[in-house]
Amino acid sequence: MKALVIHRKRDLRLEDLAPAPLGPGQVRLRIRRGGICGSDLHYYFHGGIGAIQLREPMVLGHEVSGEVVETGAGVAGLAPGDLVAVSPSRPCGTCEYCLEGLPNQCLNMRFYGSAMPMPHIQGAFREELIVEAEQCVPAAGLSPAEAAMAEPLAVCLHAAKQAGDLLGKRVLITGSGPIGVLMVLAARRGGAAEIVVCDILGKPLDFAVKAGADRAINTKDDPGAMSVYQQKKGYFDAHFECSGAEPALAGGIAAMRPRGTIVQLGLSGDATLPLQQITVKELSLKGSFRFHAEFATAVALMQKRLIDVTPLLTHTFPIADHDAAFAMAVDKGQSMKVQFDFS
């Protein structure tokens, strides 16, 4: 069985791994599609994410769909040939946060392709994968490429939940990569009346407009464009910060109306915040990390054609062309979502 294993930055190898045995309550999948995420890019180009660095070889990948090959004892509702979206989130279910209903904050989380613990949690970019049955969400009616988008869409649905009621609200989204564009879709589905998206590159903003944004602002070409939204104590009710860039967060805070809500999705280093503005405008600043129940909701929304992710699917590569795939994924002038075809 072939798998994509990262050893150090820019050292990604297609290696043979022994298939794992199938246990009770488990499912053997043939992986069909796998999407390259921002965290995968960090491991590939930098050898880690901030303080989280590779300390041993690790299979990358967590945005995958697969076809059921075999089911273990006690598995119901799944049969060979079924297409499933695979949740990479495997909380323990027994720690204090799981018991409090916060499984995304699990103390013993096993999230595919993570170098946070040691030994690392091996990822899903492999031809065959053994998963727990509860990780599988049937994806009948979707293509394998769409089913593999359930994970990033679930991230955005969780963020939308963090912001609360979006019906009739004015929404700012900073960062127009895959998460930013999916956030446009999630906010529009949540009833947002107006959506403005900012980025420093033109091509990603084109995708945001196609996804339903009312206005796209290139803050590099027009650095003063946000000033109109910063008058009279601000304009927006909600701000989804998807870039991880400190200037984007600060500019968004200046454009927020009193008692608005800022949701930080983008992961980056620590930032200096304009606390005076947050205080006097009584703003709420929330983090948003991963997801849990939203994964199945993401699949359902795509199946019902209430959210269409297909315009984001720009490039597909065979796993043997992994270096070319990562080069394309980081080229935001050409790509949005790059996937591997494991078929």
C-alpha cells in the first residue's frame, strides 16, 4: 500500500506501508480523493506549524473520501462500494472536555496528520485506510472530490456557529483561500445580508465573488478601501478572520459595529490586538478550532445541493506527482483546492 510520508521540509516520499488489520467496529476503505490543506502545506514547506515540528516521519493528509472495501464485526449501515466522507477527528470520548460536550477540545485527540503529539498521529494520504465506523458519513450522490471537502466545510460551519445568528447580518471575511471562500458559502447559507471579502491577491477574490460575496477588496491594491467601513464606529456585525494575518484582524476590528463578534479561524503566530477598540465597542472575540457534529451537517448540505463546493476544485494530481501538487497548492495565483486522486 502506497502512502505519502513527510520526513522533513520539502522531503515528501511515496512509500510502501503494510496494510493494517481490520478490527471490530472498523471499516477498511480504499481512499478515493484527498485535499491538500494549509497544515499540509506548512509541514511540506516548513517542516511544521510554528512550535509544532516534525520529529519523526508522518503520513500527511486529513481531507479524504473513500470507498468501503470491507466492514468489521458489528458494523451496520455501511456496505462494500459505499462512498463515504471520512472525519479525521477522533476524540477519546472520556476526557473532561469530551464529557462536557466539547469533543473538538479533547485532551487525547487523534487528528489525522498531526505532529502535535509524540508519536505523531499518522494521516490519511494513503491508498488504504482503516477507520472507525463512526468516522464514516455516507456520501451517496456526491462525487469523491465533493465528499473530500466535508472537512474544510465543517471547519467553516463550526465558525459560523461560534458567531451566532447571522440572519440579516453584515459579514466581513478576511482571507480568501479555501477556508475564506467556504466561509462565504456558510455565511450566505446562514442568512447573511451582506458579505465583504478582503485579500491581498486578486485570483482568490474572484472565487469569493463566484461563491456569493457582495464585494471583494484587494487591500494591497487599494489599502484605503476599508476606511468607509470604519466610520461611525464601524459597519460589520460579524468578522471571520481566515488569514491568520495580524493586519487583517486589526483592520477588521476597526470596521466592526459595537457589540459585534469576531471569529478567528486562521492559525498563525500570536498577534498584538487593539484592546482599546475591543473594549470600548464591547466586541466579542472568539476562537474557532476544528469541528465535530458539523462534519455530518457538511455532507448533508452538499447532498441537498444547498452548498456547492465544486467551483473550488481547481486541480487534481496522481499521488506520484506529489511535489507538483504541493507547488500548485501554494500558488494562489492559479489554484484554490488541490486534491490527490488515489483511484
